[in-house]
Amino acid sequence: MEKFELHILGCGSALPTLKHAPSSQIINLRDKLFMIDCGEGTQVQMRHTGLHFSRLNHIFISHLHGDHCFGLIGLISTFGMMGRTAQLHLYSPGTMLEQILKPQLEFFCKDMAYEVVFHSFSPNHSETIYDDRSVTVKTLPLKHNVPCCGFFFEEKPQLPHIRKDMIDFLKIPIFEINRIKAGGDWTDTEGKIWKHEQLTIPTPPGRKYAYVSDTMPNEKLIDIISGCDLLYHEATFAENEKARAKETNHSTARQAAEFAVMAQVKKLAIGHFSARYDDDKILQKEAKDVFPNVILCHEKMKIVL
Amino acid sequence: MEKFELHILGCGSALPTLKHAPSSQIINLRDKLFMIDCGEGTQVQMRHTGLHFSRLNHIFISHLHGDHCFGLIGLISTFGMMGRTAQLHLYSPGTMLEQILKPQLEFFCKDMAYEVVFHSFSPNHSETIYDDRSVTVKTLPLKHNVPCCGFFFEEKPQLPHIRKDMIDFLKIPIFEINRIKAGGDWTDTEGKIWKHEQLTIPTPPGRKYAYVSDTMPNEKLIDIISGCDLLYHEATFAENEKARAKETNHSTARQAAEFAVMAQVKKLAIGHFSARYDDDKILQKEAKDVFPNVILCHEKMKIVL
């Protein structure tokens, strides 16, 4: 299977501590990197992964709270100093990110050899904001106290594998293989047609990843992300802080798990932990009471889809 | 002796790496904290020291390159979330810091219960920018490619210690002690005058610390900082990169040491290391060839003056 990995760079909430970095993660999909959120210190967290900065061309920002975007200016500046020339695309709700970052870029990064391209999306409805031959990225409107969206990564199915035994048996030339993988049939020298399905082995369906943070539980998303392979859902609080969660437009670990059950996801990863918990395992325990397959995120963790 | 400690939070240059955080340090002078520079990640570096955020009321920014100020917005925001109410004073050359930070504060930190007060100073001449009963802080104009100043901390001498044997012998009442420490004499019941000098033991002279980064060697500073207890001088490059140092308005380790010799300082601490050195010891070695008392800075180091 080709790579579809999630790297947790930070899974704390509100502010960086000695235990957690603020929100940021990287999706490595077939060696293309996509970043979601970029709290302070993200560039150093990314160095810990060993992933190459040059493979990152797209950053998706869920909302404009500091713990999700204060690391951008440093990351952008570092890319400039390292001689980057490829455009860097930033996606965020509305145009405020551009309004806030542009003056900083003009002052601190004016001699950079690459361009930062701003893309805005509406926080009010789900839309496709990125599409290439491997993946589609859709927004997931969330219920937070500022405009906020999660992101849904849908991998496109890979081309089927060619059946080498059939290629050898039928003496099909190499240059025909890509055509056949893409759906073509083969007609042999006697005029017999061999169907695409006879010549190939199907690949598994595309994998799906949903990032849902920061938000109160939002049932409206269920139709979109239903059955996805991995759901990252914020779990800022434990159940005894349920009132506080509601007040601050966040979720409890149990609520994240209840949402995972409703959306029938395969795996749930929880993060965005409040700094009040000395041991995050309480959050995993509360989630597991409702949904069995819970991953407790931590920095430098890699989750393979 | 009362506290006069220097905490190195970051001593790398240009960008944060796995080895060094960008420039930041804290002076702990009699339990008042003063920060110099604030690169990305400074708030987490400060947490490592165990020093209390609430004791920090003054931050001095040498110049507006990202590796000296990108950590400010996160630090300010965190202080707000932690319920700070005391004013935070920022000192920087000119008014650009305020122009850059104000819109960010208005957007990200609008509900904070404390005020950020901006103070600007001229990068062209040395001036006193802070003064209290323990310390005076002066600027040190530097030779960099943007307006830039170092900082000179001059501790005020502590009041002399009272001679307990004399107090007992002369039966001087407790409430007279502070007056005598502050310079007063004592007249006994027979009218005999006991001089301040007979009643007290002098304390050592105030200690002096100079922060000199980023800059080419700048002999104009020698008169000001001459004989100081500790000089922190940037040593971005080794001697084989002397041309590069000049081109980028930085210093080599050897130049830092030559400056230390000319200024007759007691100790030299070097920092602001380029990321190109796998082992910074080469820089210490080159400096020690010229000046014996060289401290090679690293993160989490505490230097006692």
C-alpha cells in the first residue's frame, strides 16, 4: 500500500507546555505532505519527524486561534532562509489570516524567493478546497466560538496492479501496461479480447481521514465522514468538565467517542488536550467506555492508515 | 550576595533547529526577571527554567529579525490566558515592533486583562531605557543590517550590611537600622558620633552584564562596557567564515574574544551560533586562543554573575 500516514506534531490546547505542543499535524500521502494547523514551535516538531520541508506545499488552518496558527510566520520565514522556491499554499476560513500575516511577510520575509498563496474558504458549508490525482480535501464546518472548519482527506483509489502472469502469458508489450491499468482491455493476435478485469488485481478503496478540531460535537458532519478510516476528534476535557466544554465550544473525550460511534468510523484518535490533565489516559479511558478503538495522541506519534 | 543570574533560553541563530532555540535569555536580578529577545518557542524554553512568568515585566528586543521576536505573540497570548493583570513592557528600536504586533494583539488578544506597553529607543546612541532601585539598563548601539541595540545591565550597589556587634554594643534600636544602612550616623547617649562606616560592612560594587548581539565587532562600545563582569557576545561563525561574517554583519568567535580583550571584561559568554556547526566547541576553542575565560552557551544553562 502506498503511504497514508498521520504525524502528530502537537496535540495540546490553548498554549504550549512542557508536555504538549499546540495543534499541528502532517498527513504524508504518497510522499506529498499536507499540514493541518500550525501552533508555535511547529517547525521544530516537524524536524523531529525527519520529513522534508520541501515536500510540504499545502497548509490548512482550521481557525485563527493562536494555538493553531502562531507557528506560521516562523515556518514561512525558515522556508525562505532555506532557499525554497516553490509556492506555499495556505487555506483558512475567510480572509483574516491573509490580513494578519501579509504585513508580517512584507516586513520579515520581503526577500524570499518563493510566494505564499492565500486561499480562503467559507466556514459555513462543506466545500472541496483541494484536489489532485491522489486526494481530495473537503472542509468540515465546526461549532466553535470563531469561524472554524475541520478537514476531510479522501484518497483516490490507486490504479489496479497488473497481473504479471497474464502479461507474460499473453506477451503484452510493456508500453501497453499503463493503458491497461487505467482501464483498457487487450486484444491478442487471434483477435480475442481480454478484459481489463482479467488482466489486473483491484486495489483497496481510497482511505479517508477526518480532522475535527476545535468544536462542540457536531452531528451535521456524520453524513460526510461516515465510515472513514480514521477520525481525529478534539477531546479537550474529561466528562466532569462537560459544562466547561459546552461553555468554551469544545468536546469531552466521551462526546468524541459518541460522535465516532454515530459516524461509524474505524478508528478514533483523540487530541487537543487541556493542560489540566497530568495524565491524558483518563481521557482515553472515558472514550473507550463508548468506542473501543481509541488512539491517545502524543507528540511524535505516527499513525498509519 | 543577592541573585544576578543569566538563563540562556536560546543561543542559535537564524532559525530554530533540533540543537538550538533562537535568541532569548532571562536575567534574574534579585528575583525580578528581565527578558532579552524572544525567538519562536521562548515561552516553552522559559518553562524549562522553572522561573515564574509573573515575575517578568520587561522584555528588551534587540532588533526585528524573526529569530529575536517571533516568540512574542505566543508569550503575550499565554500570559493573557494565565490571567495576568500586570502591565508588560516591551522595549525595541523604533516603532516597528508596535506597528507589527498591535494588529495581532487586537485580533488574537483582545480580551486580555493586562496591557502591553510599548517603549521605543533610538538605535543610534546609547541611552538609559530602564531604571529602578536595583538596576539601570542602557542600550548599546550595534552594527547590524537593521536597526539593532544590545543592552547593558548595571546593578546598583546593595545597601551595606549592618555590624550586629556594634548594634548590640551601642544598644541601637532596631528602627534606626535602615536609616544607618542608607548612610546615616549614630549619636550615643553621651553625644559621641559613631560614623556610618564604623557601623556597617560595605557590600561589593554592583555587577555589570552586557548583551551584544547581532553585530559586527563594534569598538565604540568599549568605553561603556569596559571591565564588566560578563559579556555575552554573538559568535555566529568560525574564523574560516570571516568574510561571510562581515558580509552578513555578524562576528566570528575570535572577533568576540578580541572584543572581550579590548573591553577587559571578566568573562565572555558566546552564543548566536550558526546551524552549520555540528559541534560548537570549535567556536569556543577559537575564542579561547585569544581570551581565556570563555563560556560556550547552551540552552537551559544558568550563569551566575
